[in-house]
Amino acid sequence: MKTILIFCLIVGVFPLLASVSGHGIGSETLPPQMIGNYNSTIFLKSSPNTADENIKEKQISLTIYDVETDEHLHNMKIDFTVSKYGEILFSNDFRIDEGTFSIIFSPVEELTIDETLDKLFDTMTKFGVNQIIVNENTFSEGGLYDFDIIVKPVDSFEDDLQDPVHFKGSLSIPKKFNFEVESDYKISITTFYDIIDSFAFSSDSMKFSMPFVWSDENISQVSVIHEEIHIPKSMSSWITNDYDLKINDIFAADSLITVDDYSIDSERIIHVIIPQRFLPEFKNDLEQMTFEILPNLSTNLPLVSLTTNGEYNVNLSWKPNNLIWGTPIIFEIKIEDTFVPYKIVKQIPFHVSLIQNSKILFEKTIVGVKNIESEVNAFQFIFDESHEGSVKIVIENIASNKFAQTEFVFVVNAPILKFPITIPSQRTDGQEGNYDVALTWIPVDLPPDEESEFIFTIYEKNSKIPVYDAYYEFVLIKDGGGIFRNSGIAPAGGYFEDFVFTEEHAGTVLVKLDKINNSEEYAEISVNVVPEFGLMSILILGSGFVIVLVKPLMIKSRLFLK
């Protein structure tokens, strides 16, 4: 599944959500009923429909109108009750003269029972005919609220003319929940349905739940469920290119989970959006809806996005598929026209940049080609250890149009080492040599001020047999200069070298086995000396190579390079 949210979806989905009405949304149009001679309904709405903690007031608006003519019904008396989980939070009656009415609930520090229920007109201020302010904390908790509205047409506020008509509805008040994970990261969940009542987190799973009634009647009234999860982009273990979603322990369709990397620079937003038609798939006997989000480390390439102006479709892929630091990565960018009947191959310039934490790692203007299948729009970059984590690639100014741009976020991972590492030898002319060197080092993170041991075995490439009594020169190189050299004989093809790195050696160090078996061939690999704490989780696996250690058979001569 591709979870890079295309820009047009960002600007398209959320206005749609804002305008949707249904049970448990920020607005609801209640099923119509006859009020006198009119087939009428009530449109119920809460605003603002946001979880902004700085906005304290909530406005509940209702409109009574004829569904056939859209005309408002006048001179209505309503009994208006708000409850949550069966507990009545607010109840009073009002006169609606023009068919519309709104109540602004303004929180107060302390409430008494008298202020809350018994003396409405002592605790509210009238604003014109159709709006009042009530000093109530009714909606402070957020979540799903039930509304009972009894409508009576009247000539006067006191006199009832007909039997009352009873409407029932529900509105969700968005609520943001904050959770601290892994000691120094904060994850927030904004629920647009009901409150989050449980949360569990690990490096490979996030699980939370909320109340939900799985009756057919309730499902039929819910138009959409929307949960919004905010994750710091610095939390690299969770900034993957794909996520899997489970609802009530059932894997959900890929389309129900999308990612927004555009709205907030420092955060990734994961949207779980479940339209009504999907809800029956997850029905169970518990009055709960449980969500589980799992980072998916596999990446389906290419990633696809539209430019902000919708003019171009941009595909991004890279080789090798596993994006790790220390390895040359070739990025391939494919640009196509979107809304033209005939796609003409044409040369176009565009600018590409790699950005991490607002720092530009790489940028280049490429003169590429659009509407072509061959991989011509490519560039190479090698990430280093400091780049581990999420990186943003920005593709902009396509065809010199500043509005034609898009971006993707991907994750640079640490290499997973499998010991021993087989390094083919090379000749000084660059050709492949006649030997393989199997190399392991302990400890794997190579910290300073501790003894590190490099264990190696020299094999004849074709026969895979260890080369007995093989001469070698073991060399450590930092920033082009040698920091250690020792020559010796590997009695059974295998031997070891010890060295204590210092803080000055932190970073990349080249390990080189030179003059293999008295030839001009060598094998080399870059390793990282990691200060204080290791940055890699390394899986050490065995292989078909046998490392032979014969420490007592010789005396090593050591030469330290200054």
C-alpha cells in the first residue's frame, strides 16, 4: 500500500468530511417526520468542528425545515436535552420563531446544580431572538453526545396545539488525546467520533479503542469514522512508507489509511477514514471499536503523487529498494502530463532537493524528460549515518512553473549486518581478484575506549578453501590517513586483529586487508566507530564460512602509523 497522501486528496477529502452529515459527525440531518401538515426535519450542527484546545466555546445550531420546500418552520417550542452515556448533561426548553436557533456553551470554572439545570434564565444571556449563551461545561470532555429534541408548534410559549414530535440525533465533539511514548516522544490522537478509552504502544504496533455500538441501526446512521494520529517525524522507527490497519483484529483495506506529510513540518498525520459501507466488515459483539496501526517496512514502488497544481503525475522510485545509509542510492523520477489526451515526450527542467530537519542534504536542477518510460530522470546520493531517519524529497519548479511541485517522505535505515561479511578482493587495476575475505568484528558498534576485535578468514575465491599461511597487512584508515597497520600470517587462513579506538576516531573508518597472500590484491569495507551509544540493531547470523582462530601459533608484529 502506498501511504503518501496525494495533494489533491488532502484538499479534497477534508472539505468533504466537513460537509458530511450523519450520526456521530459534526452535523446531522435527522430522519423527517410530520409536524402538522409539513414533512419536516431538523438539521443539527456543532461548531467549530475542531479539537483546538484554545477554543473553549461550542455552538450547537439547529434548523427546522420542510424537506419538500426547504422552508423554515416558524413558531416552534422545543424541549432540548443533551446526554452522554445515558447521563443527562443539559435540558431546557426554548421558543424558535424563525426556524433556526443556536446555543453557545461557554465553559465556566465552577458550576452548581442550580446554575446547571434549574435556573436557565439566570445563567444565560440573550443575543437577539435566535441565539443565547449558556454558562455550561457540557461539551468539555468531547466524544459522542446524544440529543433528544421534542418539537411542539405553538401560538404562544405556553400553549400547545398538537402532540409533540420526538427527534433523536447524535453529534461528535472532536477531542485530542496526548500520549508520551518511548520516554521523549509525544503522539496525539484526535478523534472525530467518540473518546479514546485505551491506548497501547510499542515499536511495531499502536493500538487504541473507543466506544461504538455495532447494532445495524447505529451503523446505518454513521456516515464515516475519522481518527487522526500525529507522529513526530523525528521518530524514525514509525516514519515508514507504508502502514497496515487492523480494526477489531481484522485487516482493513489499504484505502482506509492515508498519510499527510504536508500540513505540519515536524509531524506526520495518519488519517483513518472509514466510510459507512466498510463498517459491517468489522462488526462484533463488543461495544468497542479497536484500531491497530502497524508500520510496514516493505515498500511498494513507485510512490505516486500529483503536483500541487494537478498538472503532472510524479512517480518516485529508488535502487536498491532497501534505503540504507552508506550505500549509493539511485533515485528515479518519472513525470507525466495528467489531463492531456496525447502525451508528448518533451524535455523539461525541474529542481530536486533532499531535506532533513530543515537542512538541505542535496539539491540539483535536472534537465529531464516527461512522458517517457525509460529511466532518464535520475540522480545518485549516498546518505551517511547522521541521515538515519525520515528524509523529505521535494520536486518543484517543473517546467519552470513554481506551482508545479510535490514532495515525498521516506526513511533512511541503518544497515543490517549479517556476519561474517564476505568481501571480494580487488587488484590495484580495479579488476576482481582471486580471494574472498570473511570479516566479523566485535563489538558490532565499535565504541571508543574499548578493545575491538576484527576476525577474518581468507578464502580462495573459486574453491572456497581457506588459504593456509596467507600473508596479510591489516590497515585502519580515517579521513585518508592511516591510524593503524599490522602485518602477519594467517596460519589456517583465519586470524584476528585487536585495536582500541578513541573519540577522535568516531565516524567512518576504512578497514583494509592489504597484500593478501603476498599479492597486490586487497579487500576493504567501511565501518562506523560509534561514540557512547550504538545506533544500529544488528542481526548476527552464521554462514557457510568457517572462521579459524589460531592465536598461539605466531607472534604479531605491530606498526602504528602516526
